[in-house]
Amino acid sequence: EKMSVEALRSLLVGPVGSAVEVRVRRTLPQDTPSSSGATSRDVMVRTTRRLGSGEALTPPAPQRQDAGVGLTLRRDEGGGGFRVRRVQIEGPAWRSGAVKVGDSILQVQT
């Protein structure tokens, strides 16, 4: 089932200081040796929302102070999912070092 932009944003953006986990799938370069023959790798990122890291999907609700994990996303063509388009420098996802441009969003847990 396709997730709406609003549903994804409600999971990524939340109260300042609250925890969020994002699981992404990274496609491995074709020249990367893999003993298992895998073409992708799943990565779990655990981070804390910070001010100035709001996701570029929709503006935050004005009545509460929201924060994000510092990702700009785009919808996958034909797949209905989302891919990382940009990782905000100094944002929580950038600091983790685990999320890269092009990763597919698999799951978000709060």
C-alpha cells in the first residue's frame, strides 16, 4: 500500500528531542563484491529530532515546535515509495553517517 506524503511526514517530523528510527535500503554499486550476491543492504538509523532539520515535504504545523531528521525525500517513480534526495549537512541523519542520497525509505518508527 502506498504511503502518503502526509503520513510519512507525520512519522519523520515530531517533537524536538524525540527519538525516531529510519530503516533504508541502499543499492550497492555493481562493482562492490558481495559473497552472498546481494545487490542491496538495509541500514537502520536511530536518531533524535533537532530544530532546523525539518523534512522538505510540507510545512510544519505552526502550533507546536516540530523537528526532523534532516532528509529531503522524493517519491519513487512507479514504486510508490520514497528515496532520499538530500541529507542536510549537520542534521541528525548526516551525523549518523548511515543515510545516503538515493537510499529507499523502508520503515519509520517513532
